[in-house]
Amino acid sequence: MSDATTSSGGIGAGPYAELTFDADGDVDQGTQDAVAALEATDLLVFAHGWNSDRATSTRLFDRFYAPFPGLVGPGVRLGYVGVVWPSIRFSDEPIPDFDPHGALAEPGHGTALDPATLRALGEFWPGRVAELDRVAELLEDRPESAAAFTEFGALVRELAGVDVVDAGDSADAGSAVDPAAAVAATVAVAGPVVRDVPDIFALDVLEVCRAFTEGLAEAGAPTGGAAEPGFSVGGGLRALWNGAKELLRQATYYQMKKRAGVVGERGLGPMLAELAGRRPALRIHLIGHSFGARVVSFSLRAVPDGARYVKSATLLQGAFSHYAFADRLPHDKGSGGALRGMQRRVDGPVLACHSPYDSALKVFYPLASRMAGDSAGLLGFDERWGAIGHDGVQAVPGAPRLTLDAALRAGVPEAGCVSVDTGSVVRRGGPPSGAHSDICHEELARLVVAAGRMGR
């Protein structure tokens, strides 16, 4: 095993190195040098999704990479890379057969934040101890007060860095601004300045918490009767703190979504382009889970025209739009996806693995992503806001749809977007995320090998 493996903490497969980025996409030079030193014909580059620390990420890389040495052909020398970037995982989101400290092992926190999650939030939002302590207090006490929800919503917006300013009032720099009033103004007054603000932060916080509480019930999580027949906001404010905790969770997702794109486009992409320039024979295979799928996909923006060093991309339960690769959106023919045409920068296939058992992407991703103005319409799937890890690639003509069994039996196309239904193995996990993190399977490793033409 190489020195890079030993110095980075190590996994069972090797040679291995971890590649570390900060929130701005700046790479740690020592980890970049370790990756450059790996002796390999084919480099597997795996970006994690939500994880609270490096140790959790490394354990995930270890589990996922374990089958690979026995799957590749004799002429393939694999190098293993784990991409570590600042993200967070609530500890009530278990990884099946992997994390003994998740919700399946330690139920009962309810809406309260357990110590591990509170620590992770502190690392994710440094310097915000007072705000986080107050958020934790509200979630634990669950006051039956609309004012408490208004305070909670303002705290979450502040943590998420949401900037909402009414154009009519912003010139008056000397007057105090009530956060709830400012948000209401952006919804009610013509001409607001709203800077990248999802509706979950701009709509009435009680209605948003009610929608998330109902979403939790749909995903099978206990809600204290909040979604039962006859439930009303006025008659059950305590139950809505279930949705309030989900609002906090979605605020971390909102932040991670932005970070993932930055890390991919400004960090991982340029670093891999530089490495490929020095080692033109190196074959690179991108792998990403959840928001890590967004990291590796946005890294394609940094691939120079005509370059052929990225040989495959495998997106595991990707937490971004299923229209991302589309040249034209079905509901807006004048616009394309954020990654339109990027699949053509891969000298091989882009596999979008999806599962119907992923509650995080089936229920909460469209719920938090849709931009409808009517709060009554928040709950319910709208195909405009679906995730690629829920139902695969959409609106890309000619993109085939395969079952996992068919892909492993007959192989995958040599290029372009391909949707693979992996629900036959990605199917276990408790609420609220369901099977979102159930990715450590040999079948998925075999899929990566097939996509990269690395098999025996």
C-alpha cells in the first residue's frame, strides 16, 4: 500500500489518497500532491454527499471501494481518491449496515437536536454558536407560539445566508428591519430585491413547517398526529416543530447545494484538468453520491474542449435536477439545464443511478425545490423539480433507461446519459431519508467498472 494511503488515514483498497477542498473550492495542496503521486492507469474519484466529518467520509469510501480490486481486468491498475468537502449529515439519517449511531440505532430524539448533529452544525456554520443554541432550544421546547416559529424561521434564514431585501425599504439604512416583515414584504410588494431565495425561506413559516410535517408523514416518520385527518395549524402548533426541524435540515441542503457546485467547478474540475495535463494517459472515472454527484458533475465544466481524460461518470442518488443535462427544458423551451451538454465532455457514459425508495429525493427534494408561489400547493410532486436520483435523466433525447440487472448483464452504452434503476439493491433505510445512503453494494461497484470499461 502506498505512502499516500498511509498518510491519509487509509482504506482497505489502495493506493488511496484523500483530496480535500474548503467551502470556496480551494484545494489542500498536500492532498493534491498525494493524489498526483498515485501510480495508476485508472483513477476512481469519489465525492461523498452529506457527511459530518472526514472520518465518516473515509469509512464510506472504504466500504464503497472494497469490491473493486476483484472486479477489474489484469491490465487495469486502480488508484482510489476520496473527495472530502465541507458538508453535513444529521445523525438521524442512517447509512444502512454502516452507521450504528443513526436513527435506526438511537431513536427518540424527536425534534430535538442530538449532540452529534449540533456539533456538526457548529462546524458547518462556524461562529454561529448563539444562533444554533437558540435553534436547538426551540426545537427541544416546541413552544405553541406563532411568534416562536417566526423567530425560528428568521434564525434559519440567517444561518443559511439568505438575503431578502425589499427595494422600497432598502434605501433606509438607518431603520431597524424586522426579519419576518422583510420576508413578507418580498412576497407582497412589487419590485422586491430577492437574491436567490427559495420559497421555503420566503413563504409563511407556519405553512412551510406544516408542508414539511406532512412530507415527513408521507415518508413514514412519526409526526405526533400532525398529518392526521382534521389536523389544523391553529390546533396543533407543537406538532409543526417536526416540520421546523426539517426546515433546518433543508437549510443545510440549500447551503450544500451551492457549495457542491463551487467545489466541483472551481476546485475539483481545474485540479483534475491540471493532473491530466501532466499525465495524459491517465483515465479518470468520476463517482458522486447525493450532493457529491453535483460536485463531480459540475467539475465537467472545467474539462477543456476536446479533452478525453474523463472516461465515465457514475451519479449515485444525485441530489440535483433531473433536467440538468437537458438542452431544452420541457416547461421552458428557451432554457436548458445547468449542465446542458456536459455529458459530451465525458469520453464514455454518464450513469444516473436512481431508486424509488429514496425518500429524501422522492419527497423532500421536490418539496423544497419547487418555486410555486401558492403555499397550499407545496406538498406534492411536481416533475419540474424532480431529482436525478429519484427518476433518472429527463428531457435528454435518446437517453436509455435500464434496470440494474440489464446494465450488469448486457453492459451500458459507450457514451451519453444513461438512467439506471438501482432500486433492486438501493432500498433500505429509515425515515426521513429512506434509501438515500444505501449505496455500499458490489452491484454498484460493478456498474462503475462497466461504465469505465475496466472489467475482465
